[in-house]
Amino acid sequence: MKLLVMGPPGAGKGSQSKKLVEEYDLTSISTGEMFREAYKRGEKLGIEAMEYIKEGNLVDDDITNEIVYQRLKKKGPDSRFLLDGYPRTVKQAEALDKMLADIGSRLTAVINIVVDYDAILERMVGRRVCKSCSETYHTMFRPPNVEGVCDVCSGELYQREDDKPASVKNRLNIYESKTRPIIDYYKGRGVLVNINGMQSFEAVYSDIKRALRELRHD
Ligand code: ADP
Ligand code: AMP
């Protein structure tokens, strides 16, 4: 299975992707996570990317395409993967098509999580992430057992710089102008599935699973 999970920032892509990756045994390719990990390791790529990320801007297409290509190429045509947060521009979607053709692969499904504007704001502003293991919480909708402490590894929870109000508006504007057009790019290929994200975590997940059952897998 080769999945792409789309949706505005804060829609719940990461939360749903984590479960899908575990259940279907997929390689997770989250470009946002890759940039943040590279930053944590002090790598040049991460430090440069963070300049864009913290302001809510997109990282350069060529740089982003290259890190995805390296990951996909290593996995080969039989790989089972889930792309989360990539592609984010039509140029990236075109590059992804070329990469997949290059390794003899194609997407099984494009899952588009649809969420209201107000819910997006609420979800982004309340998101808290573990500094050590990246587990994601929400102050209201998924609070940890002990405030500020990760249930999984006892790491410290923090608010992402780009979830602060100054960056959030910019991210949403960029989503509308650069990322939303990708939905049209995938329309008509028989792989696009719209999922109602305005439901509980569990209900969104079961809708995704139902949609996947109805599509042909490889
Ligand atoms: P994305 O990866 O699309 O940016 P996340 O999965 O990180 O989104 O979710 C953003 C925030 O919203 C997180 O704090 C998460 O716990 C919360 N969240 C995700 N899905 C739901 C949901 N169905 N209901 C309520 N809160 C949710
Ligand atoms: P995410 O973790 O998916 O919310 O991504 C966090 C940030 O990383 C985004 O707001 C962008 O700044 C950057 N980023 C992640 N994926 C991409 C991408 N495909 N293209 C450009 N920038 C990206």
C-alpha cells in the first residue's frame, strides 16, 4: 500500500498517519518530521529549513523533493509507504509522479482530511508535542495524563514555534494558495478520497479504513 495523507495544517494528518503506519506496516515519510529531526540533530538541512518553518513558510521545493526522493529510492518499487505533508505544492506533486515512475511505483490512495477553519485553528493552537519522541497531544482533545509530560516516554511537551498565532495565519494562507490546488491535481485519477475530519480521532480513522477497503490495494 502506498498512501498520501493530505489536509490543512492541524487537520489530523499526523495523528491518523501514525495509526495507519502501525496497522498497515508502512514506512512513514513525513517531511515536516524529517526537517524537525534534522534540526534536532544540528544538521545544516534542518537549521536552514527551520528558518522557513518557524515563520510558517514552505521549505524550497527542490530541497524537499530531494529528501523524499532519497527516501523512496532507498525503499524501491515494492515499498509500502505513507507520505504525510508531502507534496505541498503542484511542483512537488509533479516531482512525486516522476519519482514514482522512476522507481516503478504508484499511489494506492490520496486521503484528504477535510476540516473547518475554526477547528483547524483550535487544533493547531492546542497542539503539544513531545521533545523526545514527537508524540502529539492536544490541551483539550488529547491531554496527557500529567500536564506537560509525555505519556509514552516522560519527555517534556512543547508548543511548536509554527503553532504560535504569528505563524498559523501564514500557514493557512499558504495552504489555500499553494497546497489546496493539489486536490484538483489528483481528482479524476480514481485515488482521491475525501474524509470528514470533523469527528473524533476514532471515527476519522474508521472512515479512512473503510475507504481503503473499497479501493484496490497493491
Ligand atoms: P496535522 O499533522 O494535520 O498538522 P495533527 O495530527 O498533529 O495534525 O493534529 C493537530 C492537533 O489536533 C493535535 O493536537 C491533535 O491531537 C489534534 N487532533 C487531531 N485529530 C483530532 C480530532 N479528530 N479531534 C480532535 N483533535 C484532533
Ligand atoms: P508539518 O509537520 O507537516 O506541519 O510541517 C511543518 C513545516 O515544515 C511546514 O509548515 C513547512 O514549513 C515545512 N514543510 C513540511 N513539509 C513540507 C513540504 N512538503 N514542502 C515545503 N515545506 C514543508
